[in-house]
Amino acid sequence: DQQVKQNSPSLSVQEGRISILNCDYTNSMFDYFLWYKKYPAEGPTFLISISSIKDKNEDGRFTVFLNKSAKHLSLHIVPSQPGDSAVYFCAARGGSGNTGKLIFGQGTTLQVKP
Amino acid sequence: NAGVTQTPKFRVLKTGQSMTLLCAQDMNHEYMYWYRQDPGMGLRLIHYSVGEGTTAKGEVPDGYNVSRLKKQNFLLGLESAAPSQTSVYFCASSYLGQGSGQPQHFGDGTRLSIL
């Protein structure tokens, strides 16, 4: 039972264009969402997050959009750069406090072509 | 600034062998986690710890044991390795728990193959 799904295993985008990575979830109790970025042979690093009380959060070239009614979030990267080529994981928080858990999606591999 | 350090980085084991993966963090974080990453599965939580001397089960704990004798270290043990445990293992730490939404800091992973 995959509660957080990234249905696109890979995405290829030209440098300078927009990259849109998608994530769907099934549990309406999730109230906080995070995106992590992972380069080969390295651990994931935090990129950006959004609370369920918001529908948009922006940080430089990265913007995350949340559509609660559709249980869908997306990460927009504008403009895309070759250094953005990595695996992107979305994660959702279930519960709160010390018992809260993060549920990760399967990841989407982004390739930005020069 | 080391952050989260995992040792070893690579290991090949035979079925039935045992081993311990070590995770060390120098950020004085209370919370530590062990994940495994398999193709098409994302990151799945094996065990976690909310402080020195405490451990708790995550999503996929079977076949693993953990210990947190010191605040900075979190050990993951495989008593009798099985091919199904072939995976990349990540350790992570955070000052606050997962429920806070605070980002976790990850190590670079241990690639483990069980033959």
C-alpha cells in the first residue's frame, strides 16, 4: 500500500526550461510535505517543504505547490540547470510529535540536458 | 563539518553471516533513523531512536536489531544476513522528531550485498 506515489520514474528536461516533478498521496491526514534531492553515492538532502495550511512555497528557483483536494503536490524548478540532475523524493508526514512518521515516495530521476 | 558518517560504505556478505553498520553524528541530534532504499520502493524506515538508550521499530524492522548506547552513535545489526536484505542503507538524524517536519540529515549510505 503505497501512500505516497511518484508515478514518473524519470524526467528529461532541456537546460533553462521548467522541470515539474509530481507526487500523489492517499492519506488525507498527511499535513506536512518535504522534497529531498539525492545525487549518486550521496545521501538525500533537504530541498523544500510545505505545510498543508499553504498551497505554495517558494525558495529561489524551487517552488512547491500543494493541491489538498486532489491530494497532489508538485515541485517546479525554473530555470532548470544541469546541476539539478538528481533523484528527487517527496515525503509526507503522518501524525505529529514524536510519533509522527515520514513516508517517502519512490523517487523521480531528473536529467537536465545542456 | 562531518554531519552524519556511515561505515562501511560497501560490504559483501554471504547468507547467514552477521555484521553491524555504524552511524555517527556530530550535531548533537536526539533523533536517529535507519532506512533502506530499494529500487522502486523509495526510503523505508527500519528502526529509529528518540534518544540515547531508546529504540523503536519502523516500517520494516524484521531481521534487524539496533542499539543506541551513546547519543552520537546508532548501530544497525544483521544477525543472519539474507539475500532480501541486499539494499542501500541510509542513516539519518534530526534535532526534533519526524512529526515536527524538521528535515533530517542523511549519511552517504552503505551499499550491502548478500550473496
